[in-house]
Amino acid sequence: MSMVLQSKVGTEYAPHPEGIHPAVCVDVIDLGLVETEFQGERRMTNKVRLYFETEQRNEEGKNCVISKTFTASLHPKAKLADFLGKWRGRPVVPGESIDLAKLVGANCTLVISHQQNMVGRTYGSIDAVSKPTKKLAPSGAYDPVLARQRIEEWKAREAGKGGAQSSVFSNRSAAAPASRSGASQSTAHPKSPAPATAQSKAPDFDPEVGF
């Protein structure tokens, strides 16, 4: 009996479909200090990654998850501040603080497009966000432990290339995503608050959005 094997580099995943999609935030992960390059200068920058689940299903029949990474800053010119302002429908003002833990379970509307990375792989990109038009609950399919394992594997690969990742907030999460029944899932990662943060001046709470 013959056995034919094919060598594949990495795992191919179908990108999230393009379009406008109702979504719910299922996780916030503090990536710690990540080496970045800006205008030819390399520096260590604190990054945070937001994960969203939509109604779209993947090849396994599970709800699709898509993420977006930001510098962990609420400076008026920071992309995270702009994203959160558009999400809730009012800008982040100087002196305001936002607890990123409150993003988990919050609904929104995402505009997703297809882009290509440097090796020609197509991926789904979150281009815009706005207030929710539909209320979604996390399906429970998202695995926060697996997400953190993949991040640690990526950091290890980068460290092997000489671009060491110094994680000062290693494996922190804003909160565990809700299960199908709405209860919190029990996970192996610490439930430490994610980094967020400008100086505090309590913002008005938006019950429609959740933060």
C-alpha cells in the first residue's frame, strides 16, 4: 500500500468573509512589549489585541473570530482611541480612562475587507467599527487558552530571529469570554486587567454598547 504525503508550510485558513458584520468582543489580550519599526527607528511598544466573534461560520461550522492589534494607548492620535470612539459613537476625551475588561461581551458592527500579507496570503482585515445594529452573545467556540499559546509561539519564533519580544504583561487577559449559556468559562490564564489607560475621569456609560 502506497502512502503519499505532501509537505505544507503552516496551516491555511479561509479568511473571514468581507462585508459588514455584527460582532461581539470575546477577548482582550495584552501582548506586552513588542518590537516595532516607525520611520526607520526600532522601538519596544506595548501592544494589545482585541478579538471579535461574528455570525459567520468557518469550515468546521464554528463562529468565525477575527482580531485587530493596537498600540496600548488612549492618546488622542492613537488608533485604539479612534477605534473605541467610533465603536461607542463618541470620542475618547483627554483625561478619560477606559477599562478594557468592559470590552469583552460588548457588541459592535465591523467592516471587514481582504488584504494580502508580504508572502501573498489573503487575510481578513477590520477596516472600521461602529455601534451595534444587532445584539450577539459569544457562542463559546473561541478558545482563549489556544489564542495565548499561539501568541507565545509567535514570540518564541521572533526571539529566535533576534527580535526578542519582552512581555511585561505576559498572558494577561481582560476577562474570559462568555459561554453559550452566558456564564463565564473557566480558563487557565490569569484574569488580570488588561492595560488601558489614560488618567481617569469617569466617562458616561453607554448601555447600548457596554462601555
